[in-house]
Amino acid sequence: MSEHEHNHNHNHEHGEDCGHDHSHDEEIVVAFSDEEGNEKEMVLVQTFDVGEDVYALLLERNNPEADGFILRLEEEDGETVLVNIEEEEEWAKVEAAYNELVAAQGEE
């Protein structure tokens, strides 16, 4: 994933009372619009921790082989929201942690 694939704005409310099963047994779908106004459905496929923060990997529902997005999960007014990674230093740490995760899964 390149550093530019994480620059998409989206705040998806996803808290304890949202009706979703947070164990991720249920598919969680989020709609994104790109710079040209094209809407894509993204599926939350995995969450992982980097330090004290939690990040979500989202892949395109109709094209899971395409590059995905990694966004930070934050609590806002009692709800969980997806937040862009804006700082290059944070992105470097998240990207390194994700690459380690992928490598570890490849060894299984």
C-alpha cells in the first residue's frame, strides 16, 4: 500500500449500540466516495493494534484484490469512528506493523 491510499475522509459510526456483532463474524461494510465521486463498498476484514491505537483494514467488497485502506479506530461521543492517518510518522509505524502481520500470517 502506498502512502496515498490512506487519504480518504470517512467517519463511520460503529459503537456498542450500532447493532453490529463486534467479533466481526458479520460482514461490516462501509461506503466510501473517491475524489471523482465514485462510491465503493469497503469491507472491514481485520483490526490490529499498534501501540495503544487500533487500526482497521478495509478491502473493496467487489474487488478484494485491489489495494485496501487502513484507518485508525477512535472513540467519539461513545461511538467508534474510522479516522484518516494523516501523519507520515504514524503511517510508517502502521505500515510496518501491517507488513509484519501479513508476514506472520504467511508463515502459518
